[in-house]
Amino acid sequence: MAFTLPPLPYAFDALEPHIDARTMEIHHDKHHAAYVTNLNNAIAGTDAESSSIEDICKNISKYPMPVRNNGGGHFNHSMFWTIMAPNAGGNPTGALGDALNGAFGSFDEFKKLFANAGATRFGSGWAWLSVSDGKLVVSSTLNQDNPLMDIAEVKGTPILGMDVWEHAYYLHYQNRRPDYMNAFFNVINWDEVAKRFSAI
């Protein structure tokens, strides 16, 4: 069964002024759509056609690079759209807030570590908050890799991902990746992140 492009759960301009409508439109309708098309082409006629995207990622080392790149792109972006929302941001509360304070000392300390993971990722990639062996960890991956993959340096179940490919921010922020990352904290849908955290 072919993978499909999930609809964006809000309007293209819903995250403005933090992330502009044109970037969202191109990012979702062009970039993510291309990952889906290329993934379907790459797995055509293979056992991966009957696998979930999560299982493909968990066993990515057995697949060729087009599956790794496009499968990762599909998984990462499918999560990315859901962990952002209009009128979001702020500080997480409840079990997730407590876990962040316990793991990193404070929410502000987590923000620094997470932003640093994105800022220091050379070239294209992602910053992640994941659950690994029952603990929250911050990491980054190159290109469209993610912590679910069996080749990841830091493995875990991702609950928050920040896209630091230039296509995620360049129209509005140009080369100012740190400005984009600061803005990203204003659109994080902590309710969705908490839901992912509690499901593990």
C-alpha cells in the first residue's frame, strides 16, 4: 500500500509571523510530497510496501539509500506538522514538564540544549527530543535520519523534532538559523508532544 501525504492540520499562514505561509506551502506541498513520491518509487515491489514507516525506519540499515532519505523525510515531516500549532508555544506542564525539569534541570536548560543541537548540526538535519531507555535525551541527526533508525548515533523514540534544513526557514530567515529556532519555540504544540510522551 502506497504512502500518502498527510494533510497539513492548519492553514499555511496559521503559524505566522513565526513561520511564513509561503515556506509552509512549499515545505508541505513540494518537499514532503516529493519524499512520499520518491519513497513509494523506492519501495515498489519490495517487502517494505507492507511495512509501516516506523518499521522501515527501525530497520533502515537493510534498505538502500533512497529509502533511508525519503522514508526518513516522510516520517520526520509527518511528525513535524503535528508538533506545531497556531497559538502554541509556552512551557510544557504536567508529566512532560516534570520530566524535562528532571532530565535537564529546567525548561530553559532544555531549550538551550535543543537549540544548540540544531545550531551545531552542520549542513542539513534535525534536532530531536526523544525517549531513550526511559529517559529524555536531546540529539541531532544529519539529512533525514531520525532516532528511530537503527543507524542513529543516539537511538530512541522521538517526541519532538525541529527541521533545520534551509528549506524550513530560508525564505523568511535567510541564513539566520538561530532566529528561526527561537521562533520555533513559539509554535511548539506541547499538548501533542505530551501525548507522544505519554504513549511510550
